Amino acid sequence: MLSYQLFATPPTGFVQLLTDVFTIFLTHWQPLVAIALFQILSFFGACYVLYNVTNILFANTIAQIIESYSGYSRHYYDYNGDANNAAAAAAEVSIFALGLPQLLAIYCLWAIVLSLVSSIYTGAMTHAIADIYAGNSPSISLSIGVGWAHKWKIYLFSLLLSFALAAVLFVTIGISMSFGSGVIVELVVFFIVLTVLVGTLMLGAVPSIVVEGKSPIEAFFRSWNLCKSHVCFIFCSCLGFWAVIDFVMVFIYLILYQFPVALTAFNIVVSVGIMPIGTM
């Protein structure tokens, strides 16, 4: 059991931070790995259910799109490369316009469900790590239960943050179109810096939701208050942490390169299971 008290003795340097992270993992790796494995299983289970629901609810739409694509494919290739490329493009667009509302419904269904799964286990991992840092032994069921209870708050916070960044992106594109190509580089740099800065300032939002019970709106202000005085340290620590993760990943890739099946399985596990690591 660790002697740490939550937020009482925060690390003051990257080496100490990395030491704390690995100490937490090494002393309580069983519940953390179990939560990550539950996330992987839940993700694949959700994909299986969504696949079947999609086939049941939108079978006719999918069949019509496939049938229409088969009918238009010859028309497309007949015009492709000719002067009448507009007709070819129109033929391709008409295929997707046929079932656009249903396709959007399918996309929204998958996006919402999978985002909620991610939110549940992001909250679960956050609660487990907070429990460890407070000197307790985390309970897998309790942490997942807390993640489940806060899933909508975490999801809505992520949604609001994404909408805010998307709005800034659209404004940036609009400004670049108004002023011409001369300001594109500056605007791209501005958007990247802003995204990194906002991501750094909002890193405390999910812990404030899970640990302190803040609402999605309150989480923005709470994270700002927690992170505004430590932006450089937080950013550099995250950068260094992910650099270490990337180095380990490259090392594993080099080992598994000769085993394509194992490498494919590793890619799938990492793509699903790596998401909660960001909460550490």
C-alpha cells in the first residue's frame, strides 16, 4: 500500500512523476490491468452488438447503397479520365446521397456508444489511480461502477471540448479563406498551439468529475484552476511520458515485426487498451 495522500505531495519534476507512475503501476498492476482488459472486452462486445444492430435496422439502406454502387461503378469508370469528370463525380456522390440520413444515423450510433464505453473506463481508471494515490487498494468493481455513474458527464465534457475546438477550427479556416494563402501557416501554427494549450489546461477535468463530482461545465473551470499555474510542467511531463511510451512501443514493434499475427493482435489491443493510460 502506498503512503501517498491525494494531491498532498504532488511530484515537482518529471523524474519524480515518472517514478510515481511506475510505483503506482508496479504496486497495483493487477486492478489496473484488469480494468484495461475489461475495456478491451467491452469495446469488442459493443462493436459486435453494434454490428448486428446496424445490420438489423439499416439492412435495406446498406443493400441499396451496395446495389446502387454496383450499378454506378461502370458509369463512373466510363467517365473517369474523360473530359466529363463532373458526371463521374456526380454518379459517385449520388450513391452516398441515397442513404445519407441513415449513414449519419449509423455513424452517430457507433460514435456515441463507443465514446460512452471509453468514458466509462476512463472514469474507472481515473478512480482507481486516485484511490491508489490516496493510499487505498482499488476495487475493480467499485472503480468500474464509478466510471459507469459518471459516463455521461465525462462524455458531455469531451463533446463540449470537441465542439469548442471544432468551432475554433472553422473560424480559422474562414479567416484563411478571407485573407488568402499568406496567413495559412500562421493560422495552422496558432490552431496547433491553441489545441495543445487547451488540452493541457483541461487535463484535470476528468479527475474533477470523478473525484470531486463536478458537472461537465464545472469541470472546465476546475481544471483551469488546477492547471493554469503548472501549464509548462504538465505539458512537458505529458510529452516526456508519451515519449517513453512511444520508445517502448517501438521496441515491442521491432520484436514482433517477424510475427505478423502477433503484431496485428498487439495493434488491436493497444488501439483499444491504451486510452485509459492517458488518465494516469
